[in-house]
Amino acid sequence: MTSEILADERRNEERVAWRCHVRLLPLSLEPKTTRLGMHDVTGRNISEGGLQVCSDRLFALRSRLLVEMESPELPEGIQAVGSVVWISPTGTDDLWCLGIEFSDVGELALTSIRTLKTDEDPTSYRANLEQQDQRLA
């Protein structure tokens, strides 16, 4: 994990670089959708407000997506619902950077994201998860 903090005046939340495996599932059918189901992409950075990913599939602006993230730092993974708010081509053909803004992210997911941002040790991270589980029970 890279803990470098990225600055960008357009965002309200602090972001951190985070390489992770992400699966995107469209929650509504888009016109001309040829590939249904989960799409594997690569996460680039994350904040409490959203995620940047690289994808070989171009999703339409405002597409609602179920976002599932996983990495060695987070064996439990993170799940949220978000929408594509910006799209940018990369220097590589058929590869796009997508900005996904979270619209529905639970407390456990927020705890995981905050842990990534503060770069806490795994023991502290697990303790936070257990506290969240106890509050939800």
C-alpha cells in the first residue's frame, strides 16, 4: 500500500493512493450493454467520498454501481454503492480512469477507509472492526 496523500482542490475528502482489486456491478441496465455481471478493475486511490479506478470498460456518467474492493490490507473487503462522476482516458488504448462517488457506504466500510487513510497497524484495524460488529449486534 502506498500511503502518499494526494491533493486535489475539487474534493472534500482527503485521498490516499491505494492499489486494490475492485469489482464493479452496474445496478441499472445501460443502453447497449453487452457484458452483464461483475467487471474487474484496479483501484488507484480512495477517500471517504469515493474511489478512482482504471477500467477497460467505459461506464456512462452517472451509472450507479455496486463497488466491492479487496486487498491484502483488508481481507474483509469494502463494499459501497456509488456513481461514475468523471471519466478520463489514459495513455493506453481501451483503458479509462473513472471517478466513483460513494452514495451509500456503511459504517464498517467507513471504518476500513479511515484505517487506510491513517495507516494504522492491522491489530488496531481488527479492533475497530470488532467494535463496529458489537455495536451492530
